[in-house]
Amino acid sequence: MDRLSLLQGIAKISVFVSLLMAFFLYTVKTENKLANRLFAWFFIVSAIDLSGFFVFEYIQDYPNLAIFRWTICLLAMPLFYLYVLAVCYSDFRLKWNHLLHLLPLTVVNLVFIPRLYLGMNKEISNSIDQMPEIYFIQILIEFQYVFYIVSAFLVLKQYKEIYLENYANPSSLTYKYLFQMTTVFLVAHCLVALKNVLRYSDYRQVFLWLNVVVGTVALFITCWLVMKALNHPELFRGINSKLKLTKNILPEINDNTIEVKEHHNEAIDVQIMTLKKYMVEKEPFLDPSLTIQELANQIDIPVRDLSVLINHKMDQHFFDFVNEYRIQKAMNILKDKSKSDLTVLEILYEVGFNSKSSFNTSFKKYTNLTPTAYRNAS
């Protein structure tokens, strides 16, 4: 099998899997339909882009269609960015201002109109790689990719900070999944960028082989995402986009609320003691889905005040604050000889965790030992 046939075979498989993934995302039953549909369109656009490795044989008589197919890739990263927003924020909705993400595609096609769409001929078709318009779109794609990758990482950073300050569920699958995906896309695009540089160098053979590598990477990424989605169709727990970080709440608080209390250390100490006493006596941390809003309702403290109290005054994330009580209870159970028949898995569920990996990570963070090692040393 020659290089071109190998590349076309890989591309055809990738396109098939991408379209299969899009169909799955459109048909799977889930609460977050918007996120699934955005991701489905991302896969459809990716399939159109990957089809360029073999579809040219069928559309070579329609050069304008070939050019438009090539520009469609400018929709991929905006769709991925919107998908990240839809997954991270449960109240995310598409708005009219999101049409601005179509601007690069619109600009590029307007640039192509004068010389290409209206005047395409065989001579221009043969020298298209050397045309200024092609250089323009390649540079635009690189800038667009950097912009959306950085934007996605910033969204994930804020998501993680808000999650830690407001939620106690020890599972962070959403963040890990999206972070891994964004990182993989970044690495894959670095290969694409290198391929495009080599395209205009003396290393033409390396460029051709790199096409095969990029096609293979695209296939593996697609299959990995398919397996992730199939294994975890209910993977995500979005947060409310209206939630704010404590550092952003403090400047907004007026003299009638927490700032008055900041001048009364004794009142702050009483609040902290009341909170700790409630945590020990009522054990709300046993609920694996406990949020700071739910805890605020239980102890009758405004959620903003409770957030400032824990995240600012006690200098802990709500996530760590709750997990500390879970670990302390787990330590007591592990030391209790009368409960030696309980497995580590049973204990972690009993104290409010919902996965063995997150329990082991948190336990080792607080004790420098694994749960089994701690039990044996007690």
C-alpha cells in the first residue's frame, strides 16, 4: 500500500467514526442536550475537514466547493469552545452575540470572493498554494486556534476554582476530561502547524509523511473521545455561571454585611465555632453532593457570607473544608477494631466519597498514607 492510499484509508475511517460519534451525541438521552449537539457539530465539521484527504477526487470539477470545504475548519474551534462552556455551566444558553464566532469564516470567504469564487480557473487552481489568500487563511487559523485554546483553558481554570469553592463532590471528572481533551487538541494542532511549515520548505517528503501521522493522530483522538462518551454518557456536572469567586465577592460586600463582621473578630470566631460544631454533630459532609448553598441553608447563614467565611477567613476551599471532615471520619473508622470487616470501598462510600481514586488521593494528602497502610499502622 502506497503512502497516499494509507492516508486515504486512515482519513475514511476517521470520517466514519466522527460521523458515528455525531449520531451518538444527537441520539443519546441526556439532560445536557445543548452540549451534546455542539460537540456533534464539532465532529461533523471535523469529518468535513478530514475528508479533504480523499474527497478531492470527487469535487475537483467544483473548485469553489473545494475552497469552501477547506474554510469550514474555521468553525471547529468556536464549536469546541462553546461546548466547553455548555459542559462547565449548567445554565449556558446560546445567544445572538455568539454569532460573532462566525466572523473568521465570514471574513475568509469574503476575501476569497474576488479572485477565487468569481474567477476560479485551471491556472489559478494549480497555483492556489502560492496565493496570498491561502497564506492569509493559514495565519488566521493559527491565531484563531491559539485564541480558542487559551480561552478554553481560562474557562476550565475558572470552573475549577468555582467548583472548589462551592461544591464538595470529590469527583472532578468534568475538569479532567475537558483539560485532557483540550491538551490533546493542542498537541495535535502543533503537529498540524509543523506540517504546514514543512509544506513550504525543502522537506516535502517529510510533509507528506506527516500528513499520515496527523491523520493517524486524528483517528486515535476521535476513537478516544468516542470511548469516553460511551463509557460516561452522564459524565458532567455543570456549575451555575452566576456563582462568583470569593475574591470577586469581597469588593462587592457593603458595610451592612460581612465588612462589619470583619471588624469584630469575636463574631467571626463564633461563626467558625458554630460551623465546626454543626459539621461534627450533624455530619452534612456524608452527602457526596453537598454544596455550599445547601450547607448555608442548613445553618441559616447567607451563602455569600459562608463562602467568605470558609474561603477567606478559614483560608480553605469549601471542597477541602468538607473533605477534611470526611477523612477524619474515615480515619476513625479505620482505627476502630470493631469495624475491621469493612472494606476500604465500603468506608469511602460511608463517609461521602463516590470514587476510590478520589478517596485515596484525599486520604494520602491529609495523612501521607494510603487508607490500607493507615489501617495497618493503627
